[in-house]
Amino acid sequence: MTSYYLSPDLYELVYADMVADIAPHVAAAKAAGGPVLEVCCGTGRLLIPTLEAGIDCDGLDVEPTMLGALRAKLAARGLHAALHSADMRSFKLERRYALIAIGFNSFLHNLSQDDQIATLRRCREHLAPGGCLQLMVFHPSAEKLLEWSGAESFVKELPLPDGGRLRVYDLAHDDRVEQIRRMTRRLEFLDAAGAKTREESLTFDLRYIFKPEMELLLRVAGFRQWKVESLFAAYQDASAYPAGQGPREGDHLRWSAWGASA
Ligand SMILES: C[S@@+](CC[C@H](N)C(=O)[O-])C[C@H]1O[C@@H](n2cnc3c(N)ncnc32)[C@H](O)[C@@H]1O
């Protein structure tokens, strides 16, 4: 299986500043009032705060190294969750859930409509009566699609635990017909004096989805009711963002969908 992010450690370093989605995720899990499944749970950036809030939440991911890192973190914190090593397109579990959540753009790792619909169907089949599927995905923006395409751009610089700095650069190649974005990411590690000590690069693909297409996918997968809201504007200060705002391009959207009347 392809490792999307090279290693769990690198994944966590690159996304150490991604915190804006944690509170809304935990709030939705709490409000579900029943067991939660996080599909594509990775190393637990969302799952750990959910468990710490006392919520019964299972995790599922296809990448054994990500799950291994999560298992170690749960053990170190004395937390417990059923973790399933499985593919979102084909998983089969005994349990039924009040909420199934696929956070942080992970649904966009489905690169074809067949894969998208298979994942949505698997999720719908694992919902308890009245249960809800929530997907958090960015909505493509014409401006951002052009801005990152074809030339490498500096994205951010983050502090490292050893006192050094991590610089992140992205280069996107967009197939704007198939809606596939191939991201090539370069990571530069600097020591405390600013000298480069290491460089890594990784590549992963995403298939971005426009709003009417997501509505059609949900419909085809057997969902009967859905709503969409903007959670926060990508690349902006989330605290300055009005809650519950309708979808705008470039925003991180939260889709909620029900298989039967909610
Ligand atoms: C962007 S990370 C999100 C991880 C975590 N939910 C978070 O918010 O930090 C995407 C995760 O999806 C997982 N993934 C990718 N394709 C998958 C698939 N087909 N089935 C299950 N997990 C998959 C990757 O292994 C990775 O852990």
C-alpha cells in the first residue's frame, strides 16, 4: 500500500498547526449521542481528542504505519478504541454507528466516482437508524487551483521540537478535466541556526469535488437527505470565521448526510 505521507512522524510535523477542525469534530461526535466511527483516522489527530472527551469512538485506516503510531499514542495515554485496518471503499464491520466521520479531506483520496460511491455506500450501510455521515472536504477554488499549479510555492514554516524549523513547499499538477490534483511536497529541515540539515519529498493525489457533484454522489449512494456548511476558510484564521456560513469556494466544508429521514 502506498504511504501517502512518508511516515506518521512527518505527517504529524507537517500538520502540527492544523487544529481548527478539532473542536467542531469533537462537538459533532458528542452531539451524535451514540457510537462514532472515524474513517481514515490516521495517527489520531481527531480521534484522540474525541476519546479524551469521553466519546465511544472507533477508528479505521488503510495504512498500518499510521494505525501503529495511533496504537502507541493510545497506550501511552491510557485510552481505548477499536482500530480497524481496512480500506474505506470495502470495509465491513459488525457495529452500527450514530455518526461516521471522514475528516480532513481524506474522502478526496478516492480518485474515481466508483471509489467515491463505494466509500459512501459502505458508510451508509454502517449507520444505525437515523445515523449521520459527516465528510469534511475543501471546496475547490478557481484562484487556488491556478495559484499552486505548475510552480513550487512556499506554504508555511513550523517550529520543530528540537528548536529547528520545518519549511513546507508544495507543487500541484492539476488535471482540471478529471479533477485530480497531484501534490508534490518538499520538506526542508533547518537547525536552530537556520542551516538545512535534511530534505524529504512526497507525492499524493486528491480528487476535488464540486458541490453539485457531491450532491449527486450522495444521491447515487442511497443518501436521502443532506446539508452542507462552511466550517472555516482554508488558509485563514478560523476564529474570525462566522459559524454555519453557507459554502463558498476555497472553504473547508462539512457535509452531513442521512440514509433515511433524520
Ligand atoms: C489526511 S490524513 C487524515 C488523518 C486524520 N484523520 C487527521 O485528521 O489527521 C488521510 C488518512 O486517510 C488514510 N487513507 C487514505 N486512503 C485510504 C483508504 N482507501 N481507506 C482507508 N484509509 C485511507 C491515510 O492512510 C491517512 O491516514
